[in-house]
Amino acid sequence: MSLTEINFDGIVGPSHNYAGLSLGNLASAKNAGSISQPRAAALQGIEKMRANLQLGLVQGTFLPQRRPDRAWLHDLGTSAEDADAALLANAMSASSMWAANAATVSPAPDTGDGRCHLTVANLITMPHRSHEWGETLAQLQLAFADQRHFVVHGPVPPTFGDEGAANFMRLTPSHGERGVELFVYGASGGPFPARQHIEASKAVARRHKLDPDRVIFVEQAEAAIAAGAFHNDVVAVANENVLFCHEQAFADRDALFAEVARLCPEAVIVEVPADRVSLEEAIATYLFNAQLVTLPEGGQGLILPTESHDSAAVWNWLEAMIEGNGPIRKLIPVDVRQSMANGGGPACLRLRVLADPATIDPRFIVDEAKLDRMAAVIGEHWPETIDAAHLADAGLWTQIDTARRALYEALDLAELI
């Protein structure tokens, strides 16, 4: 079986709005109350996936969830019609588009039973995300239904917060070899919550039957969380033998680097010094919320937001890195400004799975023709704009439901409607 890196991107849902629900996410707070553009946001995501295909990468997708989430509101003793504005906003969030929080994924070479394990994230820290896991789990169970190759787990019990692959990294000499899995947790975030609990990370590692001697639990720096790095993937990303991170990403960088060197001697650490790119600038531009990918022609490429290109400090450092002939050889800016304005960059939008594409339900794998069909549905049905002050508009709910149904039907996934 040939293992391939597959990037599953979440489609920006038709309820995409700027309600400012995510405490600790500076972009979300800054743009609260602004007018969103769901159609443009979703089409930006389509073009991001199209660009990945043109690089020769394998691309998958996950689909928007029901909004408003009437089942969740019912469990809270209310309805979309009767809920107060704050509760309705939480039921209308399109944040499931950030597939990095869908699950934590351990590929087959790392697990005790030789199958790829996925644990859906419970996302309990934020109310607007806490009700995502049920529909996410249904999509994972369908996409990865072949139990010869996959094990899909339900969420870690809600005692401990789990935010999925946004707090997970893997280092290995090459994708198909056994790796070292890094689980990044928060202990304190100053004024902001630390969303990933160490006990949740340990539970995922046990469920996935990982070798305890090949797992590292590493604390995210309190300063990073306090500065707005609500997930580790805002300050660090890894691919194969490369760890790309900010100098202030981890609570004890020296201990982490020593452990990485011991368990994966082939690892190359590319660290951005704080005196070249401040923590604040790295977070504002989402320099590290990038997809670090293995290019078919060899070497690694960094798919990063155009905001990084717009920053002189960030881009000058990146160009110097390329000139230094390190392991990252190509910079690929992508426009996901609508997602960025709500606090999620290129890496937030994707869940990386290492598997044989032939073992996955083909309805979740995309090609150019399928992206064309998706773009046509989005262009016809997605709202052009949404004012977060008007989320109680029943006509908007109908438009959102019609749009979602049309996309599911276009992809032959009506059983999930």
C-alpha cells in the first residue's frame, strides 16, 4: 500500500459570519461585527485546493454542517426562533470549516495495529465549536469507513479539552516510515484559555496505540497563547523531518529540541528568531499557520497566507531562508483573506491524513472537475454577504440550508444531509 499525504480542506460554510465568538483569537475579536462574504470565502477555499492539485498534491474535502444547529439549541431547551442573540450566534457558526480541528490523525506506521487512527476533537472550550463533533464524526466515519485501514474514534470525554490536529505534529525521515508524534498542550494562556489539555492528548495517544517511547508531550509557551496563538499551529508546523517554528513557541524549547534530536536524529529545526520576526508579527500574519508540504519534484514547500507576503519583516526572513538553501525550497502564497479575518489561515482549513487514497471514500477526494461543480454550487447558492447583527433572519436560514443541501447533493452525499 502506497501512503500519500492527503490534505482535506473544509469548505467555508454558507453561514460564515463575523460574530467574534473565539476568545483568544485576535483576528476573530478584531473583526467582530464586520460584514462577511461567505461566497467569496468559499471560492477562495476552492482556489486554494485547486492550487494544491496543480502542485501535484492529493486533495480531499469536508463539507459544511447544519446551521443553525437546531439539535444543539433543542438540547439547551430553546430553538432558533426563541434563542437569544448570543446563543443563536453560537448555533450559526461556520467554524467547522477549519478542518485542522476536526480530529487528530496518527498514520499507520506509528500505531500498534498498523491502521490509521483518527480521534474526532471535542472542542469543548468554545461553545460555538463544542457542537461540531457529531457531524464531523459522521463525515469521518463515512470517508474512512474501511476498517482494514482506519479506526475512527469518538471524542475524548468532555472533562478535558481536545482541539485536534492544530496541536499535533509528526516528524519522520519520510512519510512512510515510523514517526515521532508531538502533542502540544497548554497549561496557561495568561488572559486567554489554554484550549488543549495534556490529559486529552495523552488519551488520544493511548487510543491510537502509539509507542510511548515515540511520543513527545510539549507545553506551548504561555506567552504565545497570551499573544494570540490559541493553537500550536499558529506558531509551529512540521512535515517529514522539518520542524518550522517561532523561537517563542514552546515553554521549554531546549528540552524539546534535545528530545527531537534523540528520537529523530534526521530532524531539521528551522527556527524563526524573535529579533527578526516578533511573536506578534508572526501571529498577525499567520506565518506558521501554513501548510508545509513535500513537493512531488522534491524538497518542501510552504503554502502560506498572502498576509505573510505583505509583511516586510516576514517576507525578508523567508527569502533569506530560501537563499540559505535549507530544506524549505518554495514559498506559495494563497489568498484566504475571508478565513484569515475570522482567525484561520491555510493550515486551519486543512486536516492532513497519510493514507492510500484508494482506501478512502472517493466522494471526499476532489479533482478539477469536482472543484468546478462545487464552485458552481457556491456561486449560485452561497450568500454574498452576512451581517452578524442579522443572524436571526429566517430567510437567511432557508438560504443557508438550501445551499448546504445543494452541495451535498452535487457530491452524491445526500445520506449526510
